Amino acid sequence: MPKKKDNIIRVVELFAGVGGFRIGLEGASDAYQTVWNNQWEPSTQHQDASLVYTARFGTKGHSNKDINLVPTSDIPDHDLLVGGFPCQDYSVAASLSRSGGIEGKKGVLWWQIYRILLEKGDKRPKYVFFENVDRLINSPAKQRGRDFAIILSSLADLGYVVEWRVINAADYGMPQRRRRTYFVGFLNDSVVAKKVKEINDWTLFDGILAKAFPFTQKDGTISEFDIEGEIQDVSANFNKGKKDSPFGDAGMMMNRHVFSVDAEPVYDGTRQTLGGNLVDEDFVPEEFFISEKELPKWQYEKGPKKINRVSKEGYEYVFSEGGMAFPDYLDRPSRTMITGEGGTAPSRFKHVVQTPSGRYRRLIPLELERLNMFPDNHTLHPEVSDGRRAFLMGNALVCGVIEQIGKSLYRFVFDEEPVSSHPIHIQRQAKPMLNLDLFGDEETALVINKPTKVYKLDMNKRLLIGYVKPDNQQYFLNIEPIKLYYTGKTKTFPSTIALNKLYYFMPYIKGKGVKDLYLIRIARIGNKAQIHPESNDDEPRLVFELEYLESLPDYKLIHLDFDRTYTDTVLGRVMVEIK
């Protein structure tokens, strides 16, 4: 197994937007290092996404050119190619070109991905990771599944095994109902491909995506077939004349053989809601509130309609649409965000919430960022308007999904647990001269609520209370969503504590006691150097990956049972004791 310092995955990010893939992958592991990225918005002079990307990550390795015009030789060799490429018509308009590539419909950016992979030859990346709309596996309407079959067959011809999932982020506790197709490919000679035994087991239980986002298969949905013929034949004939796509929303392709099923998500963790990601009302600028004069227009746009219309051909018809929630529900994940979220004009699709004071308002850009799990004010830039910030988020993906898939891929590549020093909520700011402290002169601190989660405490679940060593106390005094806690050397951890029974964790701070409650997400073997690299301490220790839940009003002293270091009990007992 490679040494820790050799665990590097060089990433090239296409169609980078404002860096959602980069945030998610860096949040998964420090091994992911973006060596080159490309972001180009056609038909616009003002390259907002590129401005934000370079403000956050710097200009090194950044390309703001039309990818159609970028020679493959300008793109560094890399291990992982990622991108959320636009959804278009993928039909093949011509035969193989003289160079051996595919000439697709002009402007279809999938063929630029194909071109880069093809021209990289034996230096093409071992891994690819792409995102697209959920309807990709069913499009186009007149030839269901053809587009996805073209993509899969072209990747197979380049030597990749591919697995995919249609994932709704909200099904796994994230704050937005955003369904997208994610697919990961790995070359036949990669370490991951060598771990595949049966593609049905890989799809259902053992694979990268099944481990990241567990599910159960829906009864009677298994589909198994081969994608046959040249890519041009696939384009012309795949599933022709049939009503439904043969692709389920979870599946795998190896050597052009496809296995797929429809998936039922399995998740029992914490959940985020729209209301849990809103900021304090006092922080919202006045222009985001809806006046009493404009309110009826919003109510009309959100309400049900039946409108008599006449087509271009002169036919009369009734246009109808159902009503939408007004205001939006605060106790559930938000609706899918679209690019038209910004602006003051009344709209059926924009989110509207009611504040504690009773007023109605639109969402501010910071809240839109939270719904995609970006760091607060990630898109804040003096040259980017609020409307464009909303557009950028409507085009973005949910960083938390990328993070979980990135962690899973890392585990398969290196056979160890990933560690990141850049969790997805941490602001990236490559250029300190970009002033984000817009309210630095305010005498009264503005309250900007942190995102909160929905969960129910189980007083019967086991709780571990652990002493925090002096060199780690400041780390735990700062409340962040995710923490790593390392114990003493493994031989000092009490053998009577059953790790598989532990559910909650409270850190014990010397001289203070306990206050903060965490959920234990993972208990594993690690070392101190993962948190304090300067220590060079690689001694095996137990490491708990923790998710912050809540805090007591004040610190409470409590007795530690094991060598004044640990207590293993149930949550209910401690809650009674400290009240």
C-alpha cells in the first residue's frame, strides 16, 4: 500500500462553474489536488463563474477558454477527470473522423470529454467522475435511453468500467431536493476495477456509489442487456420504438454489458431543512422582502391556473398548472433551485419564505449557497451581482454528494479512510485582498444563524465521554459541523467499551467539563498526525469522526470512570445528571 505522502489524486475539473466538484473532493480528502480546471460561459462577455473560481482558488491552472478550442496537449496528465457537463442532444451526426474521433453535433460538450480522453491515449486518467441531470438516463423522449447509451458505450470503448446512480440529495439528509445522475468510471487495469467480482453485487452492495449512498432495489426492476454496435449504430438504433428506457437509476456497465435496477434510498442520519439554513431576519437586505403591493402578484404566480390560449397554428387550448406551496415549507428540504432564482420579479419557481415577523421574502445568495452546501458567501464578489450569484447556484451541484462519493472512491483506491483539512463548509479565499467583511464597521454584531439539522435524540443510545488532550482543546472549543477526535494509543483504550455500540460523543475539557454533543459517524484506527501534521505522531490510535448536534447552555463537570479519561454510559443518564 502506498505511503501516506504518496496518496495523491491529480484532478482536472471541466465545466468547473464556481468549483463545486473541487469543494466536494477537497472536503473528502487532501489527496485530491486540482492541477487544471476550465470554466467558460458561452454567449456572455462577463465570466462570473470564472471570476468567483479564481477569487477562491487562485489563477494557477485555471483556463477561461472555450473547451472546444483547448488542445489536449495543454491539459496536464491527471488521475481523475471530473465535470458537470451540460445536458444536450448527444446524437452522433457523422461517422468516425480521419483522426479516429467522433464528430458529434456541434457544441455538444460530451464529445470534448471524449476527445480529451481519446487523445490522452495511454496517459488517460484512471478515473472519471461526472454529473448530469436526472433525465439523462431517459432522454431523448423519442428514443428513451439513447443519450446515456452513447455515453456508456463511448466510455467502454476507451476502456472504462462505469457505475451510476440517480441521487436526490434530500434523500440523504441534505438541504435541497435536487435529483442528479452521477457516474464514476475506472479503467479496466485500475486497482478499483480489479476489485469487481460480479457487477450485480457491485451495483447493489459493494461499489463506490453503493457504499457512499446505500439503497435497496425495488422489486421487479432488474434490467440486464448489452449495448451493441458502433457508436453511430447506438445513436441511430438503441431502444428505438420502445416506450421506456432500459436504464434504472442505479447500475453498472462492464465491457458494454449493463446491469441496472431502480433504487430505494436507505438513510437514518440527521437531516437539513430549508428553514434550518435561513439567516436571522435582521441580516436580510430590504430589497429581498416582498411589499404588500407586490404580494398578490407572487400569490398569483404560485397559484393554480387555467388559461385559454391560441397556438401559432390558430388552435385554441387551455393551459393549466397546479398550485405551489406559498410560502415554501420551512420544515423540509427546499425545492430544486433553478438558474432563474434571482431577481425581484414575481415567479412561480423562486423560493419565498415567511419570516418570524410575518413578512415574506426571497432567499439571499448566502442561503442559496447553503442549499447547495457551499461555504457561506462563496460567490460573493464585487463584480458579481446578487442575480448572477443566484444564477451560479442554480447551475451548481450539491457539494455534499460530491464529498461522499469522493470519500468512497478514495477508500477503494488506497484501502484506508480519507482525511481532509478542508471540510466543505470552510471558506476558500485564495486572494485575501477580496474584502468579504462588509459589515466590519457595525457596532452591533449581526446574527447569521449557522445551518441546523433535524434529528431526534435517543436517550437509550450509548454515549462516550472522552477527555480532550491539551493540544486539542482549542480545536474542540471552536464549534464546527465535523470534528475528528483521537484517543490515546490504542492499547490504552478500555477493552470493555464496545465500539459498535457507541452512538453519541461528548468531549470533556479539563477544568470545564462537557457541553457539546456529537453523533459518532465513524470509529476507526488512525493517528494524531491526521489532525496535527506537525506532530509526526503515527502511533495507532482510535479516531472518531463526529457530527455536531447541539450544546448545553453551560459546561458541566462530570466524573470520568476509566482512568479519569473516558466514560461509557447512555445519553439519558448524563442528561439527567447534568440538569
